Amino acid sequence: MNNDSTYEKNMRRPAMFMMLAASVCFATGGLFMKLIPWNALAINGVRNLIACIVIGAYILATRHRLKINPTVLIGAVSMAGVTTAYAIANKLTTAGNTIILQYTAPVWIMVMMYLFFGKKPSRTGIFSILIVFAGILCFFFEGLSTGKWLGDLTALISGIFYAGVFMLNSFEKGDALSSVFFGQLLCGIFLSPLALKESDFSAPVLLSVFFLGAVQVGLAYIFFTTGTKYIDPLTASIINALEPILNPVLVAVFYGEKLGTLSLIGAVIVVCGILYYNIREAMEQKKENA
């Protein structure tokens, strides 16, 4: 066994903890978005500006070379779209609905790959799409009765943008860290000035905004990008499923917001559908590489 293989094997357990830490950090977004009384765009601008500084420091420390090309820049716009739509959705609907509908990103990747590149999804993919769409319908049926359908739609758009980020980063000229950094910079420059219109700059509010930027976005992406280097997609997808489960739990416990019955059913269907797809695809890939 060469030194590289030994190092990767030794890094597997720390990488699993990094993925777990990333999921926990991401999951705090819903709660802190609810606790901050600012406009959604102002929150997103400031948190991205702070996250940009954190990610920038990480890039300098690791000497990661930033890429600037059309693929990376479109990925950056998609990243800006993800965080902006997520922030808006959190103010218009429940945090649980927001994160679960954003979690549908793998389905939209399959749809976009078919529409733009003619790549048909596998049987597993088609079955997963049908399962997830059934879950989405549950959210929207309840959204129509509660008046939160616009927030659900915005959350779904966030998932579509998220799919674009992942799809573009898989291209030869793509670079996840570069897209994340430039996307955060874009939001920070254009949206953070909106915070000047806010009136509540109390310590709890400022600490919450700082936490969102430094931990929920900045540190989370550092953990995520590092962890995915050393663990297989199957393990990563299972650990990553903690986020859409923990997010609404934290909001329910500390903010008192709960999912409606139909949304809860939809959440279970969506998570099961995405997990089914990720696990089946990872297992098939493992067989092919064996």
C-alpha cells in the first residue's frame, strides 16, 4: 500500500466527522434566519460577505488556486441564487419546507441533464423523480391552503439553483470552491448595503448574523469540501441527509415553528426519494469500480 492510499484511509474517519459537522452547521440556517428580524436580502448579503472572508482565508491558507472562466462564473451566479432564494423562502414559509424543497436538487440535476444534454436518467433516477415529485405535491397542496405556496415555490427555485451549482462544478472547467467564493462575493457586494436600512442592531442580532456567515455558510463549506475528498458518495449522502431532518427540529424546539401534517408527509417522501437515489447510484458505481 503506497503512502497516498494509507493517508486517504487514515483520513476517512476525520472526513466523516467533517461531513457530520458540515451538516450540523448547514442545519442551523433555518433557526437563525427566523431569529433575525431583518429583511431576507439584507441577511443574505451580510452573511455572504462574512462567509466570503472566511472562505477567502481558507483559500489563502490552503493555497487553492481560484479559477475564473464562464463555467465557474455561471456556477457563482447559481450559488448566489441558492443563498438568496433560500433566505427569501425562510421568511415566506416554514424552515422545514424550505430545506426539504432545496434538498430536491439531485432530481433537478437529472432533469437538466436530460433537457440540455439529452442524457436520460436511469430507472433508479426516474423512480426517484416520481417519488420526489409526489412529495413536492404534498407541500404545495398544503401551501395553497395556508397561503405559503409562494415561499414553497421560492424554496423549490433554490433547489434548482443548487442543482446548477453541482452540475456546473462537475464540468472539466468547474471548481466548487471558486464558484462558492465568487457567489458569496457577489451577494455580499450587492445585498449587504441593504442592512443599512435595518433598525435593529442589537448584540443578539449581530451575533446571529455573524454566526450565519462564519459558521452556517463559511465553516460549513470548508468542512463539506474537505470531507467529500476522502469519503465515498454513499457515506456522504447518508450523512448529508441529517441537514433536512435537523433543520426543522431545531426551529421547532427553539422557535416553535412546526411542519403541517401534509408537509411532514411530503418531507418524509422527499428525503426517502433522494436517499434511495443516492444510495442506489453509489452502490452501482461501487460495483462498476470493483
